[in-house]
Amino acid sequence: MANLFTRIKDMIEADLHQAMDQKEKQNPIALLNQYLRQSEQETEKVRKLLERQYTLKDEFTRELKFAKEMANKRQNQAEIAQNAGEMTLYEFAASEHVQYAERTSRLENSLQMVQSQLNELEKKYEEMKHKLKDMHIRRMELMGRENVTRANHRMNQVLDSNQFSDRAFSKFQEIENYLDRLEHQVNSSYYPSTIDAKIAQLEKEMKVEQTHSIS
């Protein structure tokens, strides 16, 4: 049965890794964003642990302060009771002093350990924040390079495409043909109208000369 569960677990992990690999091929930036979100969540968990550790340190500090105060208080009371000959009060105060003194020593050790753990958590938290910031910067750098790569790829596709080139040159040829036709039409209308105008001017000048000759 254990082997069966192990095989099922391995199959599920293999399918998961295959799905992640496929996702990475399709959209690597999206997968990177997912990893970053997970890193942010882990960093947030450490931040909450750090807050709890600060709270725990404050609680230990308060308990230590109270234990020290009570230990000193019971010690003074024991001395007063002993000097007064009140042995019952002395024994009670002396017993209380021992308990608070032992508690003080224990709390001092605990507080020292909590402080050491707190220092370690602070260090890890700062390291995680720096790493997270570096990863965000690297993501922006990768996104910039990816955008340039995608843009160059698309431009190369457009420029290297025979279909696009043929279509582009076809458009130029179409415009040139239109200009040729337009120029031919203008010239065809221009030259006849120019000849007619010149002939009419010559006829007019000839009539003026004839009139002058008769008179």
C-alpha cells in the first residue's frame, strides 16, 4: 500500500512538473511572477514571525522585571522578619525569594535565547527583503529584454516575409501605374489644348494684319 501511495505521489509530482515546464515555455514571465508572489508570501510569513518574536520578547522582559522585583522584595521581607524573630514569616518570605530568584535566572536565560532568535529572524528577514527586491529588479530587466526580443522578432517577421514584401512592392507599383495613367491623361489633354490655343492666336494675328493692309 505504501508503494502504491508513493507511485501515485510521484505521478502527481511528475504531472505537476510537466505542467509547470509547459507553462514556462508558453509564458516565462507569468511563471516568474508566480514565483515572486510565493516569495512575497514567504517573506510576509517571516515578518509575522518577527512581530510575534518581538511580542514574546516584551512578555519575557515584563516577567523578568516582575520576578526581579519580587525576589528583592521577598529578600528584604525575609531579613525584616528574621530580625523581628518572626520565623514563620521569615520562612515564607525566604521560600518565596528562592522561587522568584530561580524564576529570574530561568527568565534571563529564556530572554537571552529569545533575543538570539530575534536577531536571527531579523537578519533572515532583511536578507529576504533584499533578495525579493533584487528579484523584482531582475524581472523588470528581463521584461525589458523580452519586449525588445519580441519587437525585433515581429519586425523581422514582417521585413523577412515574402508575402509582405510582395504586397508592399505591389502597392508601390500600383501607385506608379496610377501616376503614369494620370500623367498620360494630363499630357493628352494639355498638348491638344495648347495647339488649339496657338492656332487661334495665329488666326487672330493674321486677321489683324489683313485689316491693316486694306486700310
